[in-house]
Amino acid sequence: MATWYTDVATNQQQNVNFPGFPGQTTMTTQPGSQNNPLFEAPPEIIATYTWVGTEAANDIINIAIAPAGTIVSPNGKVSSGLVAPSATLTLAIGDNDLGSLASLPVVNAASLASQSQDFVAPTWVASTAYVKGNVVASPNSVPTYQTFTCISASSGTVDPLTDTVHWIQNHIRYSNSINCAAAAGNVAFALGTQLYGGPASIVPYSTTPGTAAAGLTAAQIANQPYVIQNDCWIQAKILTINGATLNANAVSIFRIPLACSN
């Protein structure tokens, strides 16, 4: 399993282009025009990925950073150039929010808004009760420790990896399998959702001064937009690909709208 980067994600790997990095006297020179699309441009990420020719199923393409406190829209698209990437190519679009620290973007120490990155999803434990909105990591996923959000109360008898009744895989949060093999294609995300908010431990602000806020009900958790908890990668997971027909230098463009959470 390999990890690849779009042009935007390449600029963001160390997150040094905006607003800068300790010890730098100037902004870094990068090939892209924006390092943080949400702050520097209209709230839509447009990221270009140039296929190398050695990508394989279960590889991950890091598209761009989704900043903490934002909502990623499931109304994105993947477009292809005049050259087809491969005779067979299906992708899923999601994120690795609350994933392992090693998989998350590097925090910019000079950023104006600090964030803690010790907030990660716990590993799923068999025979443990889970409620809507719980987020866990599966040790049996490929890649390992992918995150899942509980969409229906579970007694923990089946690993989230194979239990689609009680869990949604966060790697398909914004789009389930879409066919991106065609040349000059323009494929909309499909069967994705902003809903199934988590983690369930988040408590809303009180609407009555002087009183404590009540916890979210199961229905509210299942029907609120998922808000990014930590800076994380928006990712495309390669589900199927034909390596024999994979065209190096073919181009795919990801267009993904972002919104700030209220």
C-alpha cells in the first residue's frame, strides 16, 4: 500500500507555505498557487493528480488538508484529461480524521490557531457497546487502522470492516465507489453523506443561559453534518485499477467544496 499526493497535497505535506514556518524569512516557493484553499481562495479545493503508472488497489491519494472545524461536501467531482488513467479505475473519497497521528498532516507550529493532535479514534474492541456517533479504528482494515463511524447502536460483535449495518467507513464518507477510468470523464461523487456526525462525546452549547447543555440524542448525532475534528487528509482510495493499462502522466482533477461549521 502506497500513499500518493496531488499538487495541493504536495504543497501541504509540511504545511510550511501558509502562514510560514519557524526560522523562515520568506514564504516557501511551491509549484501550486494556494497552500490552504479554504483561506486563500473560494471554498473549493481543485487538486490535480498526475498518475505515476505504478499505483495499485488500496493505495491512497492524499488530495488536500481539510482544516479542523470544516465540513467537506459530498458534492464533489473527479475529472479526467484527454488520456484515460486506466481501463479499470474505481475510487472512493473520504478522510482520515481521527486516524493515527503518523497518518495525519504535520501541524504548522506557526499557525494562528493551535490544535491538539492527540485526539485520535480508539481501536475497535470486540464485545464493546457502541452508540451512534462513536468513531473507532479497525486493526483489520487495509490500510490498517482506518476509521469508522457508528451509524446504529452496536454490541461490538462484528468488526466495523465487515459490518455495514452499524458502521460507515470514513474512507467512503464523501463518495462510495465511482468509475473514473474514462478519458475526458467528469464523474460526480455518489452515495456519500455529510451526516453521521461524531464523535458522540461532543456536547452542544446550552441554549438556555445558566443551564448545562444536554447531550445530543441518537437521532441528532445520526443526522448532523460531520465536522472535521483534527486537520486531516481528504483522500481518494483506489478500490480497483488495471495496472497493465495504467497510463503514466494521465491527469485526474479533484474538485471538492468545503464549508465552515457553524
